[in-house]
Amino acid sequence: MLEIFTQAVSTLAEKSGFVAILSDWQAAVMILVSFVLMYLAIVKGFEPLLLLPIAFGMFLTNIPNAALYHSLIFINETGHIDWNMLANQGGLLDYLYLGVKLGIYPPLIFLGVGCMTDFGPLIANPKSFLMGAAAQLGIFIAFIGALFLGFTPSEAGSIGIIGGADGPTAIFTTTQLAPHLLGSIAIAAYSYMALVPIIQPPLMKLFTTKKMRAVRMEQLRPVSKVEKVVFPVLVTLVVSFLVPDTTPLIGMLMLGNLFRESGVTERLSKTAQNELMNIVTIFLGTTVGATANGQNFLTPETLKIICMGLFAFAFGTIGGVLLGDLMYVLSGGKINPLIGSAGVSAVPMAARVSQKVGQQENPTNFLLMHAMGPNVSGVIGSAVAAGVLLAILPHA
């Protein structure tokens, strides 16, 4: 009896995470990193809706012997899902990760975003679309920079998309081009989105003058319901025909917006932007965090990705502001270039930053609605940029 009890205790000890963690320093470090991210999400409020599930997914995947996620099922020599391994060894997060690997979760997130987005400011001021396009400069500069750092073209494309400041787009692109980098890229993308109020203001002030920042813009014209209903259909038609690879994202984004603006699908709109959005966010965040295990994450490449992500985001902000400067000159000082920084698609945080910086120079200034034009156009712009990269780069 004593021998059986001793054997049981010995077996339990061997399978215990407390014992296994002693020989796996990488898992220990990643668990500590997950605690830091949880702190930032809960205490500091940095993108908590996504950062918290990502952090906890990172925590779960690095628990020794838990076997919740197996990267070899999805990243192997064949480049395809190993269905036999999934059936025999798959854990909870492996099954939930199928929604990421098969490209299901990001378009569903875009469906909810579309239901919550008012494209009225963009329709009222179509010129603001140019600022959203200019803010994608960071994507392509970071793409070139990543190539010089030794990344493959597919990896460089995934890194560059961080500059769009659009988490679902970054995830959608990376799962197809460089799935082994998903954890690093997703965490970098959402971290920089959360740091928009810190990163952007110094760059905005560097490339504008006090006089520019104090410009008050005229109130936007009213936008009719017909325009708002036609807009999502027209954008889907033009963008999807131009860049078919971006159709899953643009199509779902505009379908959600059509639910919102049509006035006849209120129940669908509310479901997409609330219950469905929340469920998909939980699954997406947790499973993306699960890809950040110690062996994949604690590498020199991760440090390069984080640096290049910051580089991409900074140049995206600069690109939008510089085009804003040009439009300020061409308009005879009627356009405040600060709204160009909102061209990165961190909606609506980037627009709020434009408003805040503008009011620091002129307390009577109200730039929020003007900045929402470039902001929502940045969502479209980043999706188009992702489609271009997906079309020209080899898939994993």
C-alpha cells in the first residue's frame, strides 16, 4: 500500500508544473511577461478588451504539462494543419485557434467594427481619405526595413502591417504569411495601439507649427442617409475588385456598416457589435496569446519585430501628418494637419489624440469629427495594404 502511495506521489510530482518549470526558464519568463501585460491591461487600462485575454492566453500556454496549445499542429513541414495530431493530441486552445488559422475571427471582428463605425465624416470630407492612405506609409517603410534585417519577404510583410495600427488586420495577414511570428506581431501591434496617446503627440508637434495646430476647421456638411447606405456597397465593389485578397476584411467591415446604416437590421447590428464581437474577441485574444510560448517568443527576432513595429507605427503617424501639412498649404490654412495623424486605424483613440493636441494650442478647437475621417479611412487603408501584401507575397 505504501509503495502504491509513494508511486502515485512520485508520478504526480513528475507531472506537476512546479517541478517542470525548474527546467524550463523560457516558460517562467513568459509567465512573468504575461503578468506584466495583465497589470497593464487591468491597472493602466491599456487596450484591456484584447490585451487581457492575450495575456491570459500567454499565461495558459506556458503552464508546463498543461498541453493546451501545440504549435506543431499548425506550423509544420507541410505548412497545413495536422488534423491527425489535432484529433489525437489537441488541447482546448488548439481547437479555438482554428478560428485564427482559418481566417475566421478577424473578419468577424471587422463585422462588429463596421456596425460601430460612422463613415459620415469621411463621406462629408472625401479628401481625408488621402490622409488615411498616407498613414499607411509606415507599413511599406517597415517592410523594406525588415528585409534589410534579414527577414523573408513574407515575414517582412507581416511585420510591416503593424504600422497600420489595426490588430485584426495584422493577425489576418500574419496567419497567412508568417504564422510562426503571430504571437510577437500581435502583442507588438496591440501594445503600440494602446500607446497611441504617448507615441503620437511628440511626432505631431515635431512636424507641425503652433500656427498649424491652432487652425479651426469649418463644420462638416450633413450627410444624407442615401449616401451612408450607398457608401459601404460602393467601397466593397471598388476595393474588392481592385484588391480581391482584402475582400474578407473589407466585405465584413462594410456589411456591418450596412447593418448600421440601412435602418432595417437593428437587431443584427446590435448582435454583431455586442454579443458576437465580445465572444470573438475572447477567442481571438486568448488563442493569439497562446502562440507566444517561450521557445517561439524569446528570440532575437522578437526584439527586432518590436523595434520595427515601433518604426512602422511612427512613420505611419508621420506620413499622415506630412500630408496634412501639404493640405494645410494647398487649402490656404483651412485644414489642421493634426488630423492626419489619425490616419492610423486605431479607432477612435487616434482621433481623440488629434483633438487633445489641437485643444492644447487652441482651447476652442474641436477636431474630433474632422479627425474621424482619416481615422476610419485608415481602417480601409490598412486592409487594402494587407490585401496588396497578400497578393504579392508567398503564403506560408
